[in-house]
Amino acid sequence: MRIGIFFVVDGVLISDTLSVEQCQQYGDYAEHGAHYDYWSKLEPTTVIESAFESHAYDYYPRGRVVFDVKNHQVKLYADHCIDATVLSAISAAFELPNNTRISYDEHYQCHRCNQMFVDDFDEMDE
């Protein structure tokens, strides 16, 4: 089982994960990664990673997987526009158990889901 963050770029999963044992615990949760930090430090090596870097970090759908240490429960937080097929791929890539709880949080909203979204990169081109 893996814990961490993910992005879905043109249907391709980009993630930063660790095993539960390697993660830091914050309160009752084992977590890993920060979306902005990952995006800002990534040095693209593929076309998909280049597309990812060409927009603000929150342009593409994203989410995170955490482990509730107190209740021994895995939680997957995702953008509303991530469909069941991609959620299944995320579950497989993170090696998640069948009882993983999927939640949608307004924090995880891509440019399509967030009506107030402004792509900082678009403004710099003007």
C-alpha cells in the first residue's frame, strides 16, 4: 500500500508515493507529499510531465491518499471529475485495499471544477 499525492494529466497518472511505514504522521493521519512542492520541483522527462509543468499546479485533477492511523482506514481524496476508471487505476497504482474510502473535497478542484480558477501561466503569456 502506498500513501501520497497524485495528478491526472490527460488521463495519465503522475504520483509521489511512499509506503505507510515511511510516511510522516500528522495527528491521526500518515501522509506524504505536497502538490505545489512536487509540481515546482519536477524536472520533466516526458511529454506528459512537460504538459503538467506548462500550467499552474492545480490546473489538472489531483488528489491524495492518506492512512487514518487511529481507525486503520485508507482514504482517497479526489477531484470530482476523476471518473471511476481512473479511480480504479489510482487504486491499483497505490495498491489500495478494497475497503478504501473515497471522498471528494473542494480543496481538490481542477480548472474545470473551480469556477474561480485562474491559470497563472496564462496571465504571464499576455
